[in-house]
Amino acid sequence: MPRKPKSVYTRIEEKTAQINKLKEKISICETELIALNKERESIEMEQIFSAAKEKNLSFQEVLDLISRSNKRIK
């Protein structure tokens, strides 16, 4: 005997539940992405600091170099 098809109301509830689960998963992924971007930024800042230290550059000299390279890019 064939199954009785689900009512439209049941299907709407199921689809809404699916959407809510996906929204929750997206929220979790966005939070994880923010944390990963912060971690990347921290690593990059450490690399910049180490490179400046190896070259005996002051903080101001690093800022000047960044400023000059920004002017060349534009």
C-alpha cells in the first residue's frame, strides 16, 4: 500500500526546521571564521615584527615604509 503523502503543513515545518539548522551552522562557521582571521592577523603581525626587528627598524620606520608602499600602489 502506498504511503499517505505528508501534508503541506508538515512539509513546511520540516523545511523550516532544516533552514533553522542551516542558519545555526552558518552562525557557527562565521564565528569560527572570525577566530581564524584573528589568528591569521596575529601571525602576520608577529612576522612583520620579526622582520622589522631583524632589520633593526624602529616602529616609525616601519610605518613610513608602509606609507610609502601604499602611495606606490595607488
